[in-house]
Amino acid sequence: MKADILVLCAAGMLVSAYLMVGQRALFTTIRLYGLQSLLLAVVAATIAISEARPELWVTAGVTVALKTILIPWFLMRVIDRIGIHREIEPFLSVPASLLVCVGLTVVGYRVSTGFPEGAGGVSHHLIGVALSLLLVGLFLMVTRKKAITQILALLTVENAVFLVAVGVTSGMPLIVELGISFDVILAVLILGILVRRIVDRFESMDVSRLSTLKG
Amino acid sequence: MNLLVVTLAAPLITAAIGGLGGPRQFKETVMIGGLAITFGLCLATAGRFLGGGVPAAFGDALRVDGLSALVLVLCGFVGLLSGTYGVGYLRRNEERRLVTKRMRREFFGLIPAYVFAMLLVSVSNNLGILWVAVELTTLASVSLVTFHDRDTSLEAAWKFLVLGSLGLAFALLGTVLLFAAGQGRLGEGMAALNWTRFMQVAPQLHPLTVRLGVVFALIGYGTKAGLAPMHTWKPDAYREAPSPAVALMAVGMLNGALYCILRIHLISKAAIGPEFSGGLLLTLGLLSVLVAVPFVLIQWNLKRLLAYSSIEHVGIMAIGVGLGAEAGVFGALLHMTYHSFAKPVALFSAGTLAQLHSSSDLGRIQNGTFTRTPVASALLVLSALIITGSPPFGMFFSEMTILRAGLIGSHATATGVFLAALSVLFCGFVFQVGRIVLGPPRDPSDRRQPLPERFDFGMGTVIAAALLAVVSSFYLPGPLMALIRAATAVVWGDV
């Protein structure tokens, strides 16, 4: 039962990343990120119950508060202010991107087979999903041009790292985790401010135009 | 009160006061005074370590061993130097009415905050705290990159932050994987992430997980150090950030990131032997030195030129450690020390030239600066000689130590490539700096003449820093040498 929930949620996270790759409306992409974070919180909560680790409840709570509510709200506000709602044509078409992502998932699963078993026998799946999520996030980062999508790709990579932390080690020490969350939110804030300044200046948030500095 | 906590609190308080309002004179006094006190406290902490103590706080989450003490002292030193030069730098811009209220607040707030984050990196014994501290350095410095608010600064800041955050996500994954490799043997709570705990249980760590963790952590912290191929943010950030902040990046951040790399390297060495991470460091180091070669030769901007020099030097240090010989490690740490003395001089004199010419682009500075601005030009030549490792200056000896370690060990090919790259880099630097300083003087009818040189506060700091760099080349004080040896013992021996 518990293992089913874990695998289901982790798989859901990967699916949401796939949907992000196939999506062009920025609002939907942000909502998908929120959903992905919610599933991460469910994973944390499930492990908190099954292994009686109360500190993981804090992780789950912080994840919901920051990553499913605060960060998506903030990013949507940024988009609203600047009035750009759609991703432009990515460097790679959607079907080709999805095909690449399938390949990346295979790679992620292949690497995960070498790991020792951790929490409750499902950690193999969790690592497989987490590494795939990491690779898909990186792929999203290099193929998209909009600044907001790049932030979301960065956050997806961050979620993948947290999935490893929660699923394999049953959570990092609490203070460290709080410090990390604080830093992530600060980084997103600064990135958001930068995006607005870039849009004000260049009247676009197409980061492929940021290419004056070379050599 | 715990000495270590006080040492960290000093720059933080300075940042808090500097970030608030207040008359300019007051802020300047607070910044220089606060950073001087910080440096004094760093020396006191290192002194206590040399006296046989192990300063620690928060249940060993912060702990000073030989390596920490060396990096701490160097960071405190460059913090004071940058703060002092920064005051002169800002004054010069104030006179030309280039400084807004926002700039003043950011400058006096963020420079001490950056110093705080670097000091926190250098004393972290806990891998989690270490990560948080490195992220803090990134966040503190990004607003310094956008300081001048040009189109290009936004571009540089975006690349800096996105690449830096991505690198740090990798470093975090590396940390998590190393923690996972412990499979519960590291224990519970905060102390489970302590580096000392890792070293105790290192032989029992799960080998494959360690390998993967080390790769991710080295790539992640290597991004912050600017090792190739993760170096691309460096030239942009160096060009855009004001010179005092660049000195903090080029010395403080570089040393701090190298500190992280060494800690990870040591865990890897204790768990799965020295070849794995040593080989990685050697490869990344060689790549960094080689990458710098073409870009130095074709460079169009003075501060970007120094960024590639900084990529070269972090490469040299990585090679020294990666060679896997005690002499190499000693050479690398000695190189780090000399670099910390010399690099600020190069950046400050380049910054002074850039201020006088209103740009650091070589096209704007043009040739023949020696006739117009002789002091800044002479200092640039001197610092260029030092940082390219010309005899009789210190970096020549540290580079020789590393080369000898490479030749005695079984790394003849790598050492040969390294030596060849060093020679070309030397020629490239002499060519570029010679072109700027000595070339035919600028046409007197040119409207864009530089401002006249004056002996103000900033210039005084550069001259003082240059004197220190020259003196340190010939004479390192006994306690500093003892720190370098203690740091070598940490990295080489099984402490």
C-alpha cells in the first residue's frame, strides 16, 4: 500500500515534468510545477507515516507552503506584470523533445540499478524517477528560451534532488533542509526580479537574446 | 563568547549597519573598521588553532582545522583589502555623480555580507551548512554583478545566477548522495552531515554511491570555483561587477569553492582511494589551464583577461591537488596563498585604469596608457608579472613545486601539457599587457582622453596591496607558513 503510493507519486512527478516539456502556455507550466511539488510533499508525508519520522512532516509542510503555493503564486504574478503568456518555439519540436526525454528516463533508470536498497525497498524506483527528473529538468533548461521556463527547469532539478533526499535517505537533517529551502526561495525571488528587469530593458524575456558577451 | 561565532558576527553586523541609511562618512568608517576587526578576529582564530586549540561551534558544525584556518585568514585579508579599496572606488564614482542611493546601500551592505558568507564557507565542517553558505555567497554577489545596471550586467547576472544555481543543485545532489552512501552509519540529526563524521566512517561508505556523489559535488562546487568547462559565467561577471567585488570573487570565492572541493576530495580519497577524485581534479584542472589559452590571446577586455587568468590559477591549484603527491598539495596551497596576495593588485590596478577610461574594454583604454596614467600602468605590469608566475616572485616557486611534483610522480604527459600551456599563457599576458601599457600613445586630438591620475584613497590602497604582494613573494611570515603546512597535513595526511 505504502509502496504503491510512493511509486505512484514519484511517477506522477515524472509525468508532470513530461507535460511541462510538451506545454507552451506558461501558466499551465507553472501549475504543473505546483502539482509536481505537491506530489513530492505526499511522498514525504507517506514516508513520515510509514517510518515514523515526524521531522518529515515539516519537510512536507514546507514543500507545500513554498513550492506549491508561494513560488507558483510569485511566478504567476511576475508573468502577469510583464504580460507574456506563451513560450515561443523551442529549439526542438515537442515530439522530438518527448522522444529525447524517454531516452533520458531510460538512462536515469539504468544508473539507479547500482544503488543499495534504502527506505522500504522502493528506493530503487524513487532514484530512477529522481535521476530521470533531473535529466528532464536539465533538458528543459537547455532547449527553452523564456527566462521563466528556465527558472521552472531549475526548480524541477531542485525537486529531483529533494526526491532523492526524501526517498533514499529518509530526509536530510532538519536544520539543513530548512536552510536549503530558505536559499531556494531567495534564489527564486532574485531570479524573478532579474526577469522583470530583463523584460523592462529588452522588452522580451527571450534569454537567447542575451548574447552580447562573448570571448 | 565563542571566538568563532564572534568572528562570523563581525562582518554580518557591518553588513547590517552598512545596508541601512546613514551619512557616507559613517558608512565608510563602519565598513573599513568592521572588516579590519573581522580580519583581526580571523587572525585570532587562526592563532588559537596554531596554539593547539580547535575552535568549534554549534556541535562541531563549524570547526577550524588547518585547511579552514588558512582559507579563513586569506578570506579575511582579501575582505579588508576589498573593503578599503572599495571605499576609494566608490568615492571616485561619487565625484563623477555616478552613484545612486541604491548603489550606496547595496555596496556597503553586500560587500560585508559577501565576506560573511565566504568566512562561513571556510569554517563549515558540516556539508549541509557548507552548501547553504556557498549559496549565500552566490546570492550576495549577484546584486554586485548588476551593480552598474547596464544591459550587459543583466546578461552577466542572469548567466551567473542560473549557472550558479544549477551548479549548486548538482552540489546538493552530491551531498545527498554522499549522505545516502552512509546507509544510516552516519547517525541522526545535524551531526550526521559533519565532514569529520564522514571521515570516520569513510571505509564503510557504499562505493558506487560515493562515486556518483563525488562527481556531482565536484561539478557543482567546480562551477563556483570556475573550473572549465563550467567557467563560462566568470568572464562576464568579472567584466560587469565593480573591481572590489571582483577581488572578493577572484580570491575569496575561489578559495572557498576550492575548500569545498578539497573536503569532497578528502571524503572520496578516504572512501575509495585517491585515484578517482584525484584524476577528476587533474583533468578539470588541465582543461581549465588549456581553455584559458586561446581566450587570453584574443581578449578584448581587461577584466575578462583577468577572469581567464583566474580560471588558469584555479586550474593550477586543482592540478596540484590532483597529482596525488604531497609536494603537489603543498604547491597548490602555497599557490593559493600567493594568488590571494597578487590577484587583488591586478584587479585593483585594472579597475583604476577602467575607471579613468570609463571602460575596461581594450578598445576604449587603447594603447600607451603609460604616458597618461603611469602609476596604474606600472602597477598593472608589476601584478601581471607576479600572476603569470615570473621569477623572482612567489608564484614562480609554487608553480615550480607543482611541476616538480608532477615530474617525480607518474604524470609526465600531463605535466608537459601543463608546462606548455603555462608558457603560452605567459606570452599571451605579456603581449596583452604590453600592448595596453607600452603601445604608441593616444592621438592628443582624441576627445576621449582619460581622467588624470590622482593619489587618492583608492590609489593608496592599490600601492599598499602591491607592496604586500611583493614582500609576500620573498617573505611569508612564520605563522602563515605554519598554516600552509597545517593545511597540507589536512589534505595529505589522514587527519
